[in-house]
Amino acid sequence: MDTFSLSDIKKKNLSDIYHYIYQNPGCSKQTMANALTISLPTVSQHLATLLNENLIEKSGQLMSTVGRRAIAYQIIPTARISVGIEILARNVYVTALNLYGKKEAKEKYKLNFSPDQVYFGELQRIVKEFLQKYKYNEDQILGIGLGMQGLASPDGSQMTYGKILDCTGLSIHMFSDYFSVPCKFIHDAECASTSELWENPEIKDAIYLSLGQHLGGAIIINGELQNGLTGKSGTFEHMTLIPDGIDCYCGKRGCAECYCSGNYLIGTDMELDEFFARKEQGDLVCQKRWEDYLQYLSILINNLHMVIESAVILGGNITSYFTEGDIYAIRGNVSKRSTFQDDVSYIIQGKCRNDAVSIGAALPFIKDFLKEIAMQN
């Protein structure tokens, strides 16, 4: 039988009160006491602690027809900030999230990637500039996540596979030594799926496809990402879609990456915005390429659904360009290929389509803070 010390109980009570306020902004002391079955003096004691540490604030008084009006409390969303960075070959996106996981600030910087100290020295300068611009103190920052196009070690300290950016073996110390806050690498597809789970907490089992310049994915079971024994689960981009097909950056041929990524659409001569603008203007080459893309994507979706029968969530930047007709076409293509007469409504668009990687790179630090809030007192 588990036993709890007085200190443990105090920590649990403080955590419960903070989380109740977090989920019920504008609540009163009496409401907290009733909901949590904690005495009013205990609630008052922990409210004083949270107020003293500037984690919560008074937010006016509640309406009442009798007696004194009760004081309402809410958390201070910006009491702590988490920073997420999406690192691409030519650009860097830096995003700051508050404790509710909402964007407080975002900036785009031009920076050509190179796995060396010169690049990370410039990235450090950019992040410092970002924090100064938005007046964030470093002791306010929970952590900095770097969303990378590649696989990271479980603790985020090293890139274990990074063919796209040629960053295999890269250490987080190249960046983190300049900061006093936790920093870690995170696979960009994991970032995107984390963003989706935050926006869709009701998701339990799903296959997530991140459709961006590169293809990525994740397997979600019981609301948790399944990384596998060595972190390679969900790397659908390297499933063979067309035997002996187009050369993939991984060194193989015919990978789904070659047909279901943004690079298939744009080649080397345009950006995604330009591609979709041309398609809408009637460019026949772009329209045909888009039709082929949807066909290839449908094959991948059908194959994945045959392995794991769950929802298939389409996320990433490309989905922001999807029309209702595109979703209808994908579902129709999948239905034609399916061995079974499945209801293809299991194919859905994700809620987090823009900035999913930088948001997802920041979210783990917020989740950790919310779990550990009691341990900090």
C-alpha cells in the first residue's frame, strides 16, 4: 500500500489547485474547495504561494446577489514561455507559446543550414534577438525545442539520422551551451503530431501523416506517440511505394517521400505557394502533378490503413491548400483501392496545419511544466 508524507500531500494539493484554475479560469476559492474536497484554509495557503510566485492572478470578482462577491482567479499564461524552432535548409521559424500552448510570437529568419558552429552561433544570436524583441527573460523560458528533419535520440541530445540536412551525429551542445534552459532536438514529424494531439486531445488511436516539403508520420495509440525500439516507428516516408522508382535522399528508390512530399510537387524550381498559385491559374502541368500526387497519397493511406485500422489524420502545410474536392478525391481513390467496403470518413484533416513543427517543438516543455508544477514548490 502506498503511503504519502505530509509534504507529498501539500504538493499534490498545490498541483491540483493550479490545474483546476488552469482548466477553469475565473473560478473562486470556494469553488476550488468544493471541487477538490480541500479545506478553505488549505486552498487559501496554496493560492498565496501561487500568487507570490506570479503563476496566478486575481481576475476580478464574481457576480453575487448576497454577501461579498468572491474573488476570481486565473493562471498567468505568460508566466512561463516555451520556444520552438523549425529548422529548414534555408529558413528558420521561431515560435513562442504560452502555458496554454497558444502562439504569443512568431518570426521567420533566412538562414542556410550547415551542421557547424558558425550556423549554430548565428542561430543562438537569432534566438537571443527574438527573446529580446518580445521582452522574454531567460528565467521565464521553460525550454527550447529544435524541430529537425531527421531522427533524434530519445533524450533529444543528438541527431541519430539526418540525411536531408546532413546532420547525423550532431550534438545539441552545439546550440545549448549558450543557454541556461533545457534544449533538445525533436524529429519534425513528431513535433507535428504532438501539435495535433494538443489540438485534438480526444484522439486515442490514429495514423498521422505530416504533408510538407518532406513527408513524415507518426503512430498514435491511446493518445501517445509510439516511437518504437529505436525511434523509427512512423517513418512512413521510407516505405517503398513504387519499386525501383524515383531516387530518394535516403539512398533507396521509390520511397513514399518521393511521391507524397511537397518536393514531388515543386521540384527544384519553385515554392509551394507558387505551385498552388499556378495550379489555380490553370497551369496544366501543375494540375496533372497534383492529380498524381493525390493518387500516390491515396495508395499510401490505403496501405497504412490495412496495417492499422484507425483514423488517418492529414496534417502539415500542404493540407492548408486542400479543398473539399481534394479530400473527396482522396477518399474516392482510397475507396477504389480498398479490399473492403470501408467507410472512408476515417480520413480527416488535422486541426494544426500551420507552424505545426515549431509549435510541437515547444509543447513538450509546457507538458513537463504542467506535470511537475507541484515538484517546484
